[in-house]
Amino acid sequence: MTPKRKANHFLRKHSLSLSALAIVIALIVLYSRSDPSTHLGSFFGNAIADWTGVVVTILMTKHLYERGSAESKKPKGILPSFVLEFLREHSLSLFLVMTGVAWVVAFRAMDPNGKWGQVVGNIVSEWTQIFGLVLLTKRLIEVGSKESSSR
């Protein structure tokens, strides 16, 4: 494969995550230049958290696993160590908990009414929603959902 074809292949295979990441970057730039007390500035700040959640959902459900959740990637085989297998079976939840704690620590150090404090507060909320959805989809179903019908 030529270098140009390799680059096109990479872009094609990762176009969803790269596009979502580009949106997050654009929103951060727009928010950093806007007044958060305006409707547009407030929208940019809130959208950063929402789109960051989209990026995490795309990437982490692609690479990590949560046993019992229909939305996460299914691993192949069983690892030789109980600890390693446990870590793999709950890698999505563990990632969300560890990064969620980091976001909470960052939020606690900020002024919650400050420009970036509001954004980080929204990200904490987004992380809580994603983690809750992962846990809920382990046991609950929704009629008509592709993931629930496979159970």
C-alpha cells in the first residue's frame, strides 16, 4: 500500500472518532473565545461536555469491555490470570470510574460558576450518565433495541 492509500485507509477506518474529536476541539476553541454568559457561549460550554461524552463512548466501547453489557466490545478467549480477566471484564467501568474521579478532583479545585468550572461540572455529569448507562445495560433491556434483542 502506498503512503497515500495508508492515510486514506486510516481516515476511513477512524472517520467517526476523528470527526467527533474535531467537533470537540472546535467547540473548545469557540468556547474559549466566547462569553459564557451569552446563549451562544453557554451552548458551546455545554456542547463540549456532550461531545466529549460522544468521543468517549465511541472510543471506549470500541476498545474496552464490560461483561454483561451488549454495547461493549466482546473479548476473545480467557486470560490466564483471574485478576487480568477481571480487569478486562470490567475495563470500561474501571476506565469511567478512574477518569470520573479525575474529573471530580479537577471540578472541586475550580470555581463551579467560573467559565471552565461550568464545563468541567457538565463533564462530570456526562461521565455519570455514561457510567450509569453502562451499568443499566448490563441487566435491563428495552423492547425494540438491537442490543436487547440479542439477549
